[in-house]
Amino acid sequence: MRSRGSLYAAMKPALHALGWLAFGLYGRWARNPQPRLPLPRNAISKILVIRLDLLGDVVFSIPAIEALAGAFPIARVDALVLPYTAPILRRVDAVGVLDELDINRFRRPRGWLHVGDLIRLVRALRSRHYDLAVGLSGIMGGVFAALSGARLRVGYAAETYRGCYNVPIPGRRYETAQHEVDYCLDLVRALVPPVEVDVPTDPIQRTRETSFGSGRVPRIPVSPANARPLAIAPYAVLVPGASNGAAKRWPAPHWSVLGDRLKRVWGLDVVISGSATERPLAESVARGMGSPSDVLAGGSSIDELIDLLARAVLVVSGDTGPLHVAAAVGTPCVGIYGPTDPTNTGPLSSEARVVRLGLSCSPCYDLRSPAECKLPDRSIACMWGLDPNRVFEAVREVLGPPAPGRAIGSEAGRL
């Protein structure tokens, strides 16, 4: 008997063939006129942004959402996201109506018992009569742009079925070496040229022209009440897990060594965070430490995670959502990279550092499958070979020397 995953994999080619046929016919039937670009700034009043992806992807979408709000000043910008990422965009003033859909449940046969939720969502989207839909989610971005009934549908042509977009933009994600934020912003730049803005003081911002008065660096607002209260002991957050591929995970023993050193050198309490499925990994890191730590993996909502990261003195993580949330709330952070390319998904903050070995086989992640090691022995050499000393030096760069009385010099040569 086939497992649910293998059944979906077997059906996937047929489903894609059906998608090409259905949306190809839709594109011919709809025959919406292709507009002249750039679009008039006052001709758009309702916009839908589709981002049915992971936490970090939604963070990287914030500048494009804010750019759309700036480019079309009379427009309301709505968004369609996964339920667990919605708390991110609830904090973004530029977002109007926020719709949620767990699209991943429909990968399982039992998920289709909830087809009524899908039908109700599509009806709600179509009832709003969007002027513009912007797809940022590959195939699903195009599918829901078409299902929304928006008059203008824009996205990268090579990422979805022909016919979904009537304003197709050539290219696809990772086709050129650029950051995910720019991948999103380039769609907005294709619709309307950027207005003049002041040159940002942040060197990360300055690396590329910003657009429409919003910055290139994602920012997540945090209320003053949640910004590092003085009544609690200073702490660092370690995020040893990573979604979408085991090769993105630095080994648990290395995390334990780093956690002990943060306590010994800076006197920081250590909090180990992650999802519920990552709790065994977090507990393994905690068991390997000589000093006590708090394991919060699986015990925090996304809103609580945002506040936890905002209060922290430091966040150390692999290339996963909490790293990018930490950068967006302004917390100093260190990203540990192996199979993924920081050129595409590095943390965008002047208080962030990236550590990687840069082996000839790395980066190897290409969006087509989860980030798993492609070496014959599956050794994940790009992560196992990354010594904790390298990560510690990056931490020292963002935190500076410890307080007087803590002998950082005596720690320089040992772990």
C-alpha cells in the first residue's frame, strides 16, 4: 500500500499536466487586455499579494508589499498567506485584509475534505474585484492570481502555468544571483518606476536602489513593551532546526559548545527555540550543554516568537524563518549557512553576520527539492566541517567584547 507522500508524488505529473491545460484554456478565455507599463499610479485601488510560502519568505516580501502601497497611493493592499505566517503581516501597516489558507493540507487525500474552505476563499477573493494580483509563490502564486479574478495579474512567467498571468514578467526566482527581497521588488519595479528617495544610511540598504519610499530591508514592528525589558536576565536564542531540508542544520554538538561559550564569556542565558517537530533536536542540544538552558521549541506561537527574538541580545540560527524575523526586528544575529546561498536568502541587517565554509559543492539548493546533501556519502560536509570557533568569532563581531570582568582573551583559543 502506498504512503500518502508517494501517492501525491505519483499524481504530481498528472496534476501539473491538468494545470497547464486548465490555465492555458483560462488564459485564452479570459483575454484580459495586456496593459501598458508603467501603470498609472491612481488607476489601482485594490491589490492582492499571494505569498503561500514559509516564514522567511513572508518576511522577505514585506518591502514589496510596502512598495506596492507607496506606488499606488489610493490602493488597499491585501495578502493571502499560510495561517502560521499571518502574524508577521498583521504587524505591517501596509497590509489591509489578510486571508489565510493552509494550501499544504491539499497535498494529502484527507485534506480535500476541506474543499469547502477553498471554495469560500475563492468566492471571497472574487467578490472584492481586485485591480491587481501579484504572485510571489511560484506555481500557487499564479494559480491564485487567476482564481482571484483580478483584472491584472503579474508574476514571473516561468514559475507557473501559462495563462495565469496577463502581465507576465520574464524570468524566475534564482535565475540570477539576487536576494529574495529584490526578486519580489523587481515585480513592483516592472509595474511602475520607483520614485526618488533619500539614500539610506544603512549600508545594506545602500547596496541597491530602494523603491517607493520604503526600504529594501524588511522591518517587523515591535511594541515598546516588548523591546528587551530590563527586568529579565540577558539571553541569547539558538535555533538549531531548519525547515525544508536537514542539510541546513548545524550539528547538535556544535550548538551545545556554542551555547556553553555564550554563557561563559558573555553571561547570557540560553534559550533554544524551534517548532514542535524540532523539540527532540532542541532537547539534544540542551543535554549536551554543561550549563542550564531553556527549551522553548514547540511552546511558542509566532507572535510569542517575534517578541522572544525582539527581546534577545543575540540570535544564532541556520537559514530558517526565525533568523530573518530576528534581523527584521533589529536583533543582532548570526546565520549559519551550508547548502543555501546567502546571496539569495542572507539576513538583511547591518547587525547580522553570515558564517559558511564555501565548499566547492556549496551552495547546492536549487528550489526543486528540499535542501538535502547531494554528496555521494550524504556527509553534509558544509555544516559538519564548520567549527564552533568560526561561529563564535562572528558572534564577537556583532556583540563586541564582553563586560569588564569577563576574560574574553582567555577564551580565544579554546572551547
